[in-house]
Amino acid sequence: MKKTIFSMAFAALAVSSALHTGAAVAARVELVDRIVAVVNNEAITASALEERIEQIRRQFARRGDQLPSDDVLRRQVLDQLVAESVQAQRAREAGVRIDDITLDQAIQRIADSNRMTLSQFRSALEGDGISWESFRANIRREMLISRLREQSVESRVVVTDAEIDNFIKNNPDVASETEYRVAHILVRAPEAASPEQLQALAQKAEAAQQSAAAGADFSALAAEVSNAPDALQGGDMGWRAPSAMPGLFAQAVQNMSPGEVSPVLRSAAGFHVMKLIDKRSTGKAEAMVEQTHVSHILIKTTELITDDDARKRLETLRTRVLNGESFEDLARANSDDLSAAKGGDIGWVYPGDTVPEFQRAMDALAPGELSEPVKSPFGWHLIRVEERRTEDVSDKRKRAVARNTLKQRKIEEATDDWLRQLISSAFVQYRLDDVE
């Protein structure tokens, strides 16, 4: 029942409004069969590269940012496609699969988030020059990669109580910090780099720092220079508390003013340049929080069970509960959730622990009250609130924030290392010069 974070990068790009000239379309058609890279046994075509470049150009146009040069943009985007190909291939080797039902549900959520029906969303994509088949393939690949990372990296990250204790000792205000919006440039240093290589990379980072400090467009600079995965997003890391940043960044940012550019920072990954875009106060965290003890019966939709079937089953179960049958017995016999073994009992939950659809329905119920069937990304629910309580969670909140912060830090570091090793172990042959 915890939230699942799903990247919607392709959706954000897909609903932009842009005009394609006949020349651009003709150029893509002309390049359709040319190969710009080979990744193991998979080819990346010029048409796929041009399609992604068009998406990036529309993204930059929406933000009003300056694009890097064509040569740099092509290489950056091709590197991105190579990384995706390596991960998607590894996912298939590992037996990771995304079935059509799961894919359809994800796309429906993307359409919902854009406040469109599925038909309207498809029309918006096709009106923007993106085929429905291509969009589905991109989302499927993104989900494959996400699941692979969960299995290969995230599931193996462990945070100990001793680490949490030490983190809270060094960050006593962890649950009530100022947040910073930071952009960064990474000049990556390869493992076992020679002193000459390190000197050249340091000079490259120093040149970028001097340009940024002199007022150059940081977003364009990041797109052109940075080796970080977010380079084509201008290096924007979004809003983060210092505790949610790498320690090197957290230490630097707290002494910076909005608009200021850091000196070159050195880490194991390479050389960094940071820019503080803005900062804001989140205020003191509430110590008293209302918790809800909740139970539910979940019916998942499948190829055999439609939304209508699931809803009708729950309506029948609801009637049986209202007529005196045991909710717990019906949950054990019918629920598709792990909580079925406990009679549907999820336990005590905090605000934000469940997906919004479930949260809204739960909040509307009085203790002892039974909901109507409720749809969420997980399926259809029959929800019963058992009781509520208000608890002083300041210490628990600190530990929860500390645990999540440390876990996220470890995941980011482990993912970066894992991806670099994955790419270095693959056969990658660039043929970009053959089509230029």
C-alpha cells in the first residue's frame, strides 16, 4: 500500500505543443534505416535518435532554456539511449516483464495526471507527432528499467539503526529543514584515471565554473558539459533538504545564496559545480499527527477480471458485511492483498502512507464505517476504518525521515555505480560519425 514512484518523463515530453516542419519529418524518414550505435545485439537507429532529440528540443523550448550545440546534443542523447538499451536488455535477461494490463494501467494514470481521457491523451500525442505505438514502447521500457533497478539495487540497500542514530545526532533538525533547489554539473572521472586525465577533467570543470560564475546560462552549460543523467534537464535536482543531498552538496549549499555558483567540488565520482537556484523554509514539522487504523479488501483487475467485475464483487461483499457477515472472514477468503491473512488489517497508517485515492476515501469515513468500492492504481478496495488516534510522532518522524534520507542517498550512489558497471561490461559501438 505504500506509494510507488513512477517516472513520467516521456509523458511530460509527449503533451507539449510543437510544430514539425516537413523538412524535419523528411530528414527522419531519410535516416530511418541507418544505425548510430550498437549495444550488444541491439541497434539504435538514427530515426530513434532524431525522435528523442525532437522531444528534448521541445522540452528546452517549454523551459525557455538554451540548447547545447547540435553535436553535443546528439552525443548526450545517444549516450542516454545507450544507457536505456543496456538496462532494458539486462531486464529482459533477468526475466523482468511488463504485461499489457500493467502497461495499460500505467498509461491510464499518466492520462489522468494530465487531466485527459485516454482518447484525448492519445490524440494529444499523435497531434504532437508521437505515435501511440512508440509511446507505449517507451513507457514499457521505462517500467522495465524501473523494476530492474528495484530488484538489482533498491531491494539490497539496508539502513541500520546505528546509522540512523548517528545521522540524527549530526542533523537534529532533520524533520524541519530549509529546502534548496539546486542544479549541478558533473565532470565524471573514470576509475583508475591517470594524473594527467584528472588534471584535464579538473580544468574542464574549472572552465565550466568560471563560465557559470560569469553569468552563463547554467542549464545550457549543464546540458553541454555535464556527464550526469540529468544533464539534459539542465542539471536540476529539484527541491531537497540538505539531509536529502549528497553530503558534499549539503555542506556547500548551506553557505550559498540564491543565484550563487559553488567552487569546483571533488568527489569519488569526479568534479562538481553547483548552482543554488532558490531556497525556502518548510517550517517546523507537526509533532501531533492523526493516525488511522484501517482494514480493506482488495480485488485486483486482470485479463479475466475487469473493472466492472471487481467493483460488482466488492458491492456484493459490502452488502454481506452490512447484513452481519464477518469483514475479517470475507477479507481472508477474497482479498488479493497480503493483509488478507490478517483479516484485511493494514494497521496504523500516517497521512501520506497510502495512495491519494485510498487516502481520500479513508479520510471521509468515521470509525466503524465501511466505504463504497474505491478504485486505486492497485485495483478496487472496500475500506473500513477501525479507529483513529493522535500521537506525538516527533521522534518517530525524525527516525523515519532519517531512514528515508539515508536510504535515498545509498540508492543514488549504488545506482550510479551499478549503471557505470553495467555499461562498461556491455559491448557498445558508436557509429554516429557514419551518418553525419
